[in-house]
Amino acid sequence: MLKDSNRSVQAHKYYVKYIQSIEKGKESTPEYIQMAAETVIESIQLPEIFQFDHLLTLPSVQALQNDKNHATLYKLLNIFAVERTSTFESFVKENSDYLKSVNIDHEAALRKIRLLSLASLGTKSREISYSDIASNLSIPEDEVEDWVIYAVSARLLEAKMNQLKKTVTVGYCMQREFGQAQWESLATQLKRWQSSIRQLNTVVDQIPQIKAQ
């Protein structure tokens, strides 16, 4: 349990780095498991933190799933790392008192998972309908524009809304997880940029010839 839930984001990052440096073979000791649990809880509590997949790679955090006191917390972390609003809502129904027991505010956590769900939609499609967003975030359709604005303010995405078509066009979106598929997508994007730069250089090289004519 966190003794001080008001530690800064910078302090939180320090704790993550410390957990990363734990000597192999000691990550499952009670002391480090407790530290990992507190760090996970804090990552969910802090409104500025939206990236969770890196925590799942830490041995001490992975040890939580086999610890009787923290297995539920590991499930919750996995939801914030890769799952959607509906999965979070199911978790809360099955573990009705859990969030309160670890000092996680339900409304704040729900807000965060909704924003993360919107980010997930943005990584799958450049154009998203209002109805799809409403369904995935478990919100009324007339609240969609507010949530897009919240996500943009949190720098989770860059997007334009078309109120007539009731669609959101995504220009940029935060990747919640970065695995092989994301690396391949990045490689493809870099090749496109490289091609565009080559075309631009060709045009620039032709400018003196055009002026000379």
C-alpha cells in the first residue's frame, strides 16, 4: 500500500528505474514485490502516466501475478497496459472493493482507461466514427467530442473532428504497447518519409535548372 500517493512523476520514474536495477534472483523477495506493487498502484493513480507496457517487462512486477496478495493488481495492470474500458468495467464488477483497498479512485481510473481505449482505436484506424468511440468508451455519443478533446489535451493523440460526418480523423496516436507489429509499422513509416524526402530533394535540385530556362 502506498504511504504517499502524492509523489511526483519524476519520483515515480526513479522508482521504476530502481526496480529495473534489482539483482537477478532477488526480484521475488517480499521487499521488492511490495515495492513493485506500490509502483504499479502509483502508475495507475498518477493522472500524467499513460504508458504501462514497460512495467509488464520488469521481473519484480511479473512476480506479482504469482503472489497471493498482488495477483489481482497484476490483472489490473494488464488492463491498463493493453485492454479496453469494457474489460476494466468487468474487473470492477468482479472485484468491487479492490480499487478502494489499494487507494485507487474509481472515477479517475475509469477516466484513464477511457482515454487509453480511445488511443487504442486511433492506432487501428485513421478515421473513427463517433458511434465506435461511444461504444468502446462506454459513453453517450453526445460526449464523444469532449473525450477527444481530453485525449488531445493529454497528448495521447492529434485529431480533427467532423461534426457533420460524426467522424474523428487521427493524425497521431500514442502507441500503448510497442512490440514487433509496432516496429514494423514504424519501419514502414520511415520508408515513406525517406521516399518523400528523396522526392523533395529531386524537386529542389531542379529549381536552378527551371530558373535558368
